[in-house]
Amino acid sequence: MRAFECAYSRYTSEPFALGQMLVVREGRCDTFGVVTGSESGPDDPSRPLVPRGDPGQSAAAVMADNPEIEMLLRTTLTVAICGHIDREVARPALPPMPPPLLAEVQAATDEEKVRIADEGRFLVPLLANPAADDAVVAAAIREVARAAGPGERPFLVAAGKELARLLKAEPSRLTSILRAVEP
Amino acid sequence: MTLRMDTVAAELPALIARHEETRAAAGEAIEGARNALREWSDDPVAASARIEQALGGQAVPYALAEDDPAATCPTPSLGPVTVIGVDGSSITPNRFSTVRCYAINIGHALLPYGVPVEPSLDAVAEVGLDGDLLEGSAGMRQAPRGLATRLLRDVRELECGVELAVPAAEAGPAVLLLDGTLLPWDLHTRQASDEALAPYRNRTIEALDRIRACGEPLSMGAYISASAAREVVAALDVLAPSPPSAPPLTDGDVFRGLLQPGERSAIFHSRSSRRGSVESLLPGHEVALFYLRVGDDIARVELPAWAATPTQVDRLHATLVDQCERCEGYPRALQEAHEQAVISASDREQFERLLDRLAGDAGIRAPLNGKQQSKRRRSI
């Protein structure tokens, strides 16, 4: 309920970033989460990935020269849930139900990011998730701030206040996240 | 009790020593065969006539060269190409099953190199009742189920290859690779009636005709790693009979010393009586072949004689060398097709259990026979 894992096939062409907000638009409500990690490797664990390509050859060139590789690798993303939209109402809280199995995961729009972040309230479920370490939380704040456009500064101030409230017992963590948020 | 390693391990050193003795004895025979090959090369027309006179019409399979039998060809340069590998795997109807059915899984790898074609790795599975394999003939009922399943699998592999290769060849040069022999040998079986085999034969002819219609843009080859064929050796035996005590040689033994890595042999035409029979069933689709050295492996590559034009052979040769370099000595496209096709032991068990469960849900319960029941329980 607090997190889910999803397979992602466009690792090389459109990689998701750490802290990026994703959405599953299926099920009882739209479920939003933040990328906390990704793991890539062979789809079949009995087939190890061996070095390919010539010295100096870029990864993209190796991929292009070996068209089967991309189809044999799988990227698994771990996503910490940070909110949901139920009947047009955005709530920075855990959804009542987990997203459906096999549902497609997409990047959230800028408007959705700002709505879910709700002036920093999305940090409540995020900070409660052990997978969302300081780097993830900071990346998520930066991501929403960028999406806010002209509202970037007000959002950063609101998120900072929310962080201070939530982490009043953990000043060192607060400092660590705030430093990581700074451009 | 599993295999008694303590027992077999004690016997292995003696086996290895005997193998070494055989290898040492083979060295002389190989040298003799190479001398015969040189003799054949010195006067190909006369030597071929001698071979044909000695072996023509006999049951011994042999091969004749198109030109100089001792010719070696270096790897040609490779341009943009789409490589299609096809391989199949199957589950033979189990006589112990409640519902006797087969499963065939045809895997493919479509890999473009410098050609604007979408790559693809996939498999297509199909199932059918035992009776589907025997459709239209009472005679086929005498045939082993494995043979019928294998025949259908071979034909489906070829058909799958055609479905992929024809559009690929429209987009640019393409090479279709199969694993094993080019033609389904089981078409020639005496264990099935002509009526039962006719649909498989017709489907094979139709598939080959469609490949031929693609013309020069499409090369085709069936790849046999570490082939044990000895058709060239049989021909050489006519020119310089090996001593009766000599160990049996393979064509690979002869060409290993002749070919450098990446080189291929001359093009040969098989005159195997069995193959001849298969070819007589597939008029216009005679088999040509060459040997290719990949590392220490001497692979046999079979291709339709109509696909043995210099352009098509050069593309096939260069592609195979490149593919083998990409995959530790075996064509990458065939390796990936195999990975898509393979039906593992656990897949087989799962299939059997699923079949039993669904049959049980439908109220079909066959009494377990003693052997099956005992093997399943394995009680002490």
C-alpha cells in the first residue's frame, strides 16, 4: 500500500529520474508516487549480462549494435506512494486501495505534481516511507518546484515549512534534505 | 538412487585414454583424406566422375563439389542486414496423459543491423490433440508421436521464418537462419503414409517457394554446429580408401585443418540417397552445403541450391561469421530464437499439471496406470 514495483521497458530512451513523480491512472483512483530506486538487469536471471562492445564505444552504440539486448533487459522501479486523486479531489495521502496489478505507469503532468504536492503536504506519506531517503525527498521537492513554474519559490518556502514541522525531532535530517534541495 | 558418480568416475580415466588413442590413430586417416582432397582438387571433373561412378545409386551418402573441392573462401565484408533466426521446441503427446495433446513453441529473433526494421524477440505457441497430427490418414497412426510432432514443428519453423523473412527482405538485405537441417528429414519416413505426409510436404514446398520468390535480397541457411556428417569423407574414400582399422572420420575432421577461422569451404551438393528421396519429394529444392570454421568448430551450413548465388552465399557467410562473433561461436539470432522457444522441464511439468487440472474440471479423469502413479508418489 505504501509502495509498489513496476517494470519499465524504456530504460534507455526515456529513463525515469530519482524522485520523479509517476501516476497509475487505473483502479478506484489515480495513484501517485515518487521513484525511490531502479534496478536493471537481465529478464532471465540465469543469463548473466556480459561486457559487450569495443573499448571507447558508448553504451548507446553498443545497444544499437546489439538490437536484442534492450529486449532482454528489464528495469524495475520502486515507487513510494505519496498521494491520490479520487473523483477529482487531490489528496496527499495513501490511497484506500493499491494500484491494480499490470496497470501502466506514466509520468505525472506538471499540474498533477503541483496538486498532489499540495504545498508540501505530500511529504507526510513520503517521509513515512523508509525507502524515501534524504536524496529521494530532496529530488521530489526539486521536481515539484520545477513543475510549479512561477510558483517555484512559494512552493519551496511552503515545502520547507512542512519539512521543518515534520522533522522537528530530526534536525540533522532536516538540514541534510534542505541542503540537497538547494540548487 | 541417482547416478553413482563414484562408479563412473573410476572408469572415466580409462575412457579418456582410449579416446586419445583413437584421436592419434585418426591423425593418419585425416592426412590421407586431405591428400585425397588435393587429388580431387587437381582434377575435379575426373575425380567427381570417379566418385559418382563408384557411389551413384548406392545407399552411402556422399557429396560432390560445385567447383574446386579444396577451395577456401575468406569472410566477405558485411553490409547492412536483417538477421532472422527461428527455432522450435515441442511437447510430444504423452500416452500417460488424460488428454493426449502436443504443444509446439516456435521462437524467433529478428535482429536488424543498419536496416530500418523493428527488432523482435518472441515465440508463438500452439497446441492440438494427438489426432490432429494424424488427420486424414489412418497410416500415420502407425507413426511414433514424436515423429509427427517433430515434423509439424519443422514445418512451422520454416513457415514462421517465411512470415518474418519476406517482409524483412522487402526492407533490405536479409538472412534467414534455421537450426539443424534445411529440409524436414521426417518427410521421408516410412512410418507414415504418403497421404498423411502430403500436407506437411505441401506446406514445406509452399514455404520454400515463397522464400525463393524473394530472390537475391534474401539469403537462407540451416546451421549445424559440430556436424558429424561424413558425405565429403565418403567421396574421398573412393579416391583414397582409408585403412579398415582407421577410426571413422567426419567432414569436420577434414576441413578443420584446411579452413582458417572465418573461412568457408567450397559449395557441395549432397548426394545422400535419403536426402535424395526427400529432395524428390520437394522438386526444385535441392540442397547445397558448405563448411564454415568458427573458432575450433566446423559448422555445416545447408542452403537451397537456388539460394547459392555468389551474392546470397557471401551475405550468408559474412552474416554467420559476424553472428558467431557476437555470441561466443554460435549465431546470436539462433541463440535468441532458442531462448524464446525452449520449453524447460518445469514448463513441461506445469503444462502437464494444467492439462490434468482442466481435464479434471471438465469431469475427465483417466485411471492412473501403475508406472505413472508410482513415479508421481515416489513413496518410501
